[in-house]
Amino acid sequence: SAIFASLIASAAAFAPASNGASKATSLNAEKSPAVPFLPYPENLKGYIGDDIAFDPLGISDYFPMDYLRESELKHGRIAMAAIVGYIVVDLGVVVHPLGQGLSSAAAHDVLVEKGVMGNMLVWIGALEMVSWIAVAEMLQGSGREAGDFGFGVGFLKGKSDEQITKLKYQEIMNGRLAMMAFGGAVTQSVLYDCGFPYTN
């Protein structure tokens, strides 16, 4: 038992000294407004939406923020177009001749069988490869802003910095809403076999 006691004593010599200051500092650290019991995600500072600071999983600690913002904008923009397209088709507008008389949910399998979706996949893949060039250059410090492909810049002409920031903020919020809306609409229409407004 004397040997065991001496081992414990020697191990304790290498243990870091605990002080109340570090605990107090961590408790008083800036908190995320979105998730008040978590620390503020420092990597979000300087980006649109940093006032909300929603990153409960700490993803911004592992990936570059420009890449994350690029991904969020891309998915948001696609979702905004997708939810409008999904509703329009369910209201009876025929987007592709082979989709005549089909709901948005039913059109997928039929158009896959007829090869339409495979053709679309090729074009989407080509666009992804081309857009990756811009993303790769941005990640290497080209100065390109995340999500900027030069489209729609005319809408920003003559606007103040504050107005531009507000528009960019609205795009992110609308994109987030569209991602939720599209997921909900697809789930409802498939589960309950119903069209717009996707209620049972």
C-alpha cells in the first residue's frame, strides 16, 4: 500500500493545478443567442447571420466558413426554386411533356424510368464541376464572396451597404425556410398522397 500511495502522489505532481478563474471564465464566456447554453461560435463572426450564431454542433470549427456559407446559399437557392416548382406542378402546370397528369411526387419515378431524370443529372453534374472551380479559388484566397457567381448583381446597384447586407440576410433566411418547406411538402405529399396545400 506504501508503493500505491507513492504512485498516486507522483501522478498528482503532474496533474494541472485547478483554479477557479478558468471555470469562471468559461461560465462568463459569450453565449450563442440561438442556443444560450452553448458558447458563441467564434468562426461565425463577420458573416451574415452572426447575430443569431446558430452552430450547435460546432461544424464551423472543422470546415472553412466560406465553404459552409457557399453550401448553405446553394442549398437555399435550390430549395427556393424547388418548392415553387413542386407547388406549380401540383397545381396542374406541365413542366415536361412526359409528366402530363402526374403529381410532383409521382413524377419522379415515371421520369426516372423514361430517362428524363438521368439526362438532368448529367447537366447538374456538369454545373457542379464548373462551379467547383469558383469555390476552389475562393478557398485559396481569391477574394470571391461565398455564393457570388455574378448573377443578379444588378439588383444591388444603387443600394447602400446596409441595404445590401439586409438583402443578403433575407436570402439566407428565405433559403433556410425553403429547405424546411420543401422537406415538409415532399413528406406530406408522399405520406398522405395529397397535393397542394399538402394537408390531410
